[in-house]
Amino acid sequence: MRIIWIPWPEAEAGEFIERSDQWNEVSAKTFTIITYDPTTPHEALVGLRKGSIYMRGHGMPGNPSVTTRGKALHISASIDRLIEMGLEKDFTGTIKFYSCYSAVDSVVKMRSESKMVPKLKLGRLQFGQKVVTREVDKGIFEGSRDCLARRGAAYFRSQGFHHCVYQGYPGPLSGRMELKTDEELATGHYRKHCLQIDFNAGAPVSRSGIESVGRRASKDRVNF
């Protein structure tokens, strides 16, 4: 199953509902679109074990929030709402942080900061007779400049989701599926695209040429 998760109520989610509807219109694949509804779990999420979940929302390098039309939501809140809607810890599929720059750290991130960040205990895990105490950098949640996907993956794991694959994207994403390459135009196969970026003097700049228009998002995904 392929789930598109929009972490706002339907009345606030129109932008991403429209873009996600377009995926279903032009793709041979079927996507189940779910918006946040605090009143009831969603039947597609309850008992879901396999598949892909696209976490939608606009993003920026190193920003911990996803946004839509002026409304910002911390990625941990988006995850909390998804769990509230029925996703369970034994989900073994893929979580895709489908936001622009979700695999890009803040351009002013200083790696030396990680040495100063306190640890956050996640409790004791039992492996046969061996007990392991897991820790993560507290900075993933507070004061970090890490990318959205790294923060989101860490937060999912802190909530007990240890069997998923987590993926982010290293540049701007197409909100709608598009025809961009000659092959796509000829075959009519719509794709999601990711614009590759380079860093120049601390600021992201777009690459020119065919890479900037023809790169499929699936080619650039980064695992976390």
C-alpha cells in the first residue's frame, strides 16, 4: 500500500490534497491520501505492516518543521499525529520524508556542535540475556541543525519504530508528477523529480543542465 500522509486537517490541507490527487490521476500506481482527523484512526493505517508512507509538507534545509500556506508543524508533531491515526510500531515499510531539502542539513550547521549535545535516554532494550541502553543526541529534537529526515527518523525510532526504512531528498521536489525527460514525454510516464543542489560559499545553488530537470526523485533518495 502507498500512503500519502498530510498532517493537517482536511480544511487546512487543500494544497497537498490537490497535489496528491494529481498523483492518482496521472500515475499507474494508487495512493491512499490521509489527512489528520483527531476523532478516529484511519482504517488504512491500523494494522498496516508493509508499504510506503509519503510524509508531505514544504521543507527547508535544517528546518525541523513542515509547512503549508503559512502553517508550520514540527516534524515530531506530524509523526505524533500519524501514530494517533493508527500507525503501529511493527510497521516494516518505508517512511519517505517527501519535503524539499529533507536530506539537507542547515547551511550554517557546525559539526563540532555534536560534541556538546547532551544524550537522551531511550530506555532499556532486552536482547535475550543482554540488556542495552539506547541513547540518541538530544540535539536531534532541540537546537539541532540536522536535516528533517534525520530528525524524523530519530524521533520515529524513539517511539519504537525500529523496523522501517527512512528516506529523505537532497533538493527541491516536484509537488506534482511531471513529464520532463524525452523518454517520459514519449511514453507518458509521469514521475516525481528532485532538483540536485550544490553548496557554494555556504549557500545552496541549483545545478544547471539536464540534471536539474531530468533527475527522478527515486534516484536521489538518501537513507537514514
